[in-house]
Amino acid sequence: MTRQLGYHPIKECFRRLAEIRPDPKGELEHVNAFTLLVAVALSAQATDKGVNRATHKLFQAVDTPQKMLDLGEEGLIGYIRTIGLFRNKAKNVMKLSRILIEEYGGEVPSSRAALASLPGVGRKTANVVLNMWWRLPAMAVDTHIFRVGNRTGIAPGRDVVAVERALEDNVPAEYALGAHHWLILHGRYVCVARKPKCGDCPISDLCQFEEKTA
């Protein structure tokens, strides 16, 4: 991205992405903060579509930590067996449900540190919940955002923490809340890993990626 006097290329990137998707939303189905937390925890190394298929019926029956404990680990496995690493994820969901009841009155905390301390919940998952439920400008860096941030030059970094910090520094304030979703959706559908659709990209002329496709 060539910087010019009085011109902010990163701001222009987000202006264009926002023009295409004025109200970007995450694609994981949920009914409340707890089901969102569970869905994001289940989505590690899995697709949102795959998680949604598994949780569609689950969240009709289970929408609180207590109901999850009442369902039990084997009962949960019956719903999420199609998701990768389902046994380990089921154990973590049971553990985090018990912690939410015992330490947080059954409520999902709005603190990154508290969320990240839960079993199976890392910094990325915590940031997704903070952004999607608590409407905070948290930057959850997944593989899509890591790729788009580095390719475009919007947020270069050698690891996810570096990219997260670059996003916090570089994204204009008016776009901070939606940046997480715009970049994920852009990486999922346009700036894909193997053959990016540069010919269909609305920010191609602002992008630093040298190996652009037609």
C-alpha cells in the first residue's frame, strides 16, 4: 500500500469492505452468550458450517451451563460427534460449564482474562465472544485474518499476537468493531489461501500481495 499525503489506504480498505457488507456478522449460530462461547470453542480446527450442523439441535435443547451439565459428556458427544476432536472438546465444554456455574453465577464473563482462563478457550475464542456478544472492538486472529493481514499489509506480523496488535494499532476507530468480521469474510470468500480471487477483490489496488491472480 503506497501511502500518500492526506490519504489513509487502510481506512479506504475498510470503507470498501464496509460498503459491500454494511452490517457484517459472524456465521456461527447461537442464541445467547453461553451458546456462542460453546460454538466458538467447538469451531477450533473445524468449519463454521460443520459446527452449525452439529449445534442446531443441541442449542434447541441446551442453552445454559446447567443444562449442559445435565446433558452430560456422553450426551453432548451424541450431538457433536461429526466435529473434529469432539471428545476433548466435550470434556472442555463440561469443565467450562461447571466453572461458569461455580465462579460466575452461570453467566459468561465479559473479561478477556476470565474467558481465556476457561478450559478450551484461548485468546482467539475470548476475543470472538467479546466482539460478537459484548460488542467490544476485540480482534480475534484466525487463519483467515492472519493471512489477509499479512498479504494486504493491513496488519503484518509473524504470529497471531503480532497481527492482533497491528490491527489494534492500524484499524481506524470507526471500523474497529466490524474489522474482525470484514477480514474473516474477505479471507473466507475472496482472499482464499491457495488461489486468491484477486480479480474480484475490492481492495486489490491497495493490497501489497505481490503474487496476485487474474
